[in-house]
Amino acid sequence: MSHPRPPARALLFVAALACAPGCERSRPPPSVLLVSLDTVSALHLEAFGGRASIPTLDRLGETGRLFTAATTPWPETGPAHWSAMTGVLPEAHGQVWLRKDSASTAPTLAELAAAGGWATGAFIGGYTLTREESGIDRGFQTWDQGHLMDPAYTETSDPQTSAKGLFVRRRAGEVVDSALAWTGSQTGPYFSFVHLFNAHFPYAPDAPERFGPVSSTLPADPLAREERLRAARDGVLQLTPDELQAAALLYEAGIAELDAALEALVEGVGCAPGAGACDVIIVVMADHGESFAPEYPFNHRGALTPEVLRVPLVIAGPGVEAGPDPRAASLLDLAPTIAGQLGLAQQYPAPAVDLLNGTLPGDRVLVARTNPFDAEQAFGAHRGPSLALLSSDHHSVLWADGSAVHHGAPMDQAEIDAALGVYRTQLADALERSPKMGGPMPQPFGSKPSHRLTPTGMVRVGPMRGSGPQGRGRPPGSPVPGGGGGAPPGGGPSGAQR
Ligand SMILES: [Zn+2]
């Protein structure tokens, strides 16, 4: 089975201009500004009860649709962005960080938009989403990653694990300037993707002193500070609660600084408040959050806590009905939703849905996973990949050893069995559509003997374990300081973020 090919370029805007008999279409096709705030956890934002303030995002959420229960399907930069761009389950993209590409041949939003006549441009702020690392430049006519890499990186085998993480990103202002120079030069509709990395480790905002007494608890020098935080992340040393707090404040300061970038972007594309009619669909997302839990600090890829999985997602623009939307939404939905807004006819496999057209099943249960290709990964006492089941009521993390942590209302066995059954079918379908997969295949959760299968073949839910004081019974939507845990202190996978 393969995806339909993108429409031929000869069909410029035909899809977007298609109009049923009797309808009226006076507007030209809209442009799109898709902004990814890498590593921004929804639970650290004021709108979700956190401390970080992004008033521009709040404003967009008021004039557009704010999805209050949006999650990432895989808390890693490459797979998450690939899923947002294609609507394909991240497992079917394979190990993007090793492949330096996706294994899926499904068309990206950029490919669809370019074929439909939109100008396409991407402006990249973080190393992990560069062309060389992710291959996600497909379909972008303009690709600006402009990284000012420290020369030392070229002499190290892995820039992600060497110090000086400051240099794996471009400052947001530079990325925004480049993006706005491009959008300002367009004479027709465009699809613009802007990736901002300021919130990512090593948490180095431009003006940390504005956000608390950081220097009294962590080294004031950014490189020395990064080394200490990195050692804590890698399990070499343990930080004091004050140091963890200081690191979280720095992270939130980085988030707050993104507001200036977002404000400039919104204004630059002509959609500032009071600017009159705006013909740009503005989408703001994050690919994953970040964990500040003592047992898993300063990382994301090995955790499925609310702090890591819950992401901001806002869609604003002409014709988008305003208001908060509490339904379970996924980054996977962005591809069908944006394609739908542009009138680009494209079939998307489940579970991806168009969030702005049609109805979502009220009992929708989404799946998020840690690396399903790595059976040896560890998180505290747990071994193997973990899987989270996410709905508007539930946030249940299942471990390969059969135990579970419920951050929302507990799921019963029948609900878990049903959700896993649906997921396995969707995963098999996605893998069938991913012809370049090769190598190891993702483990369909609960399929190995070590998963303590029940006679029905479903994962057994054991006693609550390691949920910590913030884990059980926490209502969805409530902030989870520290992320809710999931493993005993002292554990957790180490290594670089991706
Ligand atoms: Zn990321």
C-alpha cells in the first residue's frame, strides 16, 4: 500500500480553489506559518498553570483554537516533527537520528504545498532538525538552517554529547529575521516552517537574571553551568532541590524569551492585533516537553510523563473557530488539519484526523512511546520501551514489565486491551506504508515474553509502582510540578537529547 502522490504542479491551487456548486470563494488561498517551539512543555506555561509567560501564544489561543489536551506521540525531535509533517505514526519513520531521514515515503506538508503552488520555506533553529540530522527538508524550496556551529564540533564524534550545547542552536531572533525576510518577499501564498530552539537544554536565556537568583545556586558562567547540568542529566551527580528549581527557572526564562520571537513573527506576517484581515493560518506547536523530575532531569526522550508529553498546540487564522478545545489532540493531526485548511486532498491513515473538520471520537485514545526499537533501554528499575495511553481523561503509562502509572483517572484492563488492540492495527498499517524501514522493527507493545502476557495476549497491569506523590489520581489538565515521576530516584536513562 502506498500513499497517493502529491498533486501535479499543473494543478496550482486547483484543490484550494475547488468549490462546490453554489458556494462562494472570494478569498485567495491562505498562507501558513507553522512554528515549532522545540522542548516547550505545556505544563510549564501560564495558560496551563505553570510559570512561563508567552502572552503572544495566549493571544493566539484566544483568537484561534487552543487544544488543551494536545500531546506528542514520541518525545523526540526527529520522529515528532516527521509525524507532524506527514500524519504518519512515528514508529513508521524509524530511527530518524540514525537514518538521518524518515523511512516513510508519505508526502510531507511541504511537498503537498509545493506541488499545490505554495512557496515553501523552512527556518531551522536547532541542530537536531538540520537537513543532515533529520532529512526533513523534503518539499522545502527554501531551507535555511544557517548553523553557526562551534569549530570544536567538527572534531568531536557526537556534538550532542560534547559540552558547549549552546552552539547546537541559533538564537530565535536570527531565525525569525530570516523567516520574515523570506515571507516578506513572497508575492503569493506560502507555507513557512519556523523552528525555535531557545527552550532546549542547556537552558541559556539571554537575560537569566530577569527570572530569578540563578547565579547563586548554579554557576553563572553558561558553559560551566551547562557542564554541571549535563553531569546531572547523565547521572554523574545529583543536584540539590534548589539547583533543580534554578534550572527549571532558566528553562522557563528561555520559554518566556520565545514570546518576542513569536510576536515578531505574528506581526511580520501581518496578523498582529488590530492589523485587520489576516490571511495566514498560524499554527504553534511543540515537539515534546521536558522533564525536571529529580529521577530524570533535563531530558525528554525516555519519559512519558505529562510534563514531557503535553505540548502547546494553537491554530489561528481565517475561518478557524475560536475557543479552547479539550479533546485529545496529537501532533499527528497537524498534517491532515493543515492540508484540510489548504484544500489539499490527501488521505491520512488513522489515528491522524483533521482537527478542524469532522468530529473526533469522544473516547479517542492516543498512544505515545519511548523508543520502541530499543529493548534494552532503562528507566530506573524498568527495562524496555514504555507506552502511554492518552485521552481527555487518562494518561496511563505502561511499562514493559507489566506495571503501570496512572497520571489521570486509572484505566481498567478492558480499556487498556481495547486501546492496545486498535494501536496494533494502526501500527501494522503504518509499517506496511513505510517501504524503506529495513533494520530493526518497532516492538508492538506487549508482544514479547518478558512483557508478562496474559492468556489473552494483552499486557498485564500490575500494582502501581514508582508513581510518586504526584502520580496517581491526578486529574488531567492539572500541572504536575516535577513531572509525576515513574521511576525510583537515582535511575533513568542517561545520554543526549534528540
Ligand atoms: Zn525537540
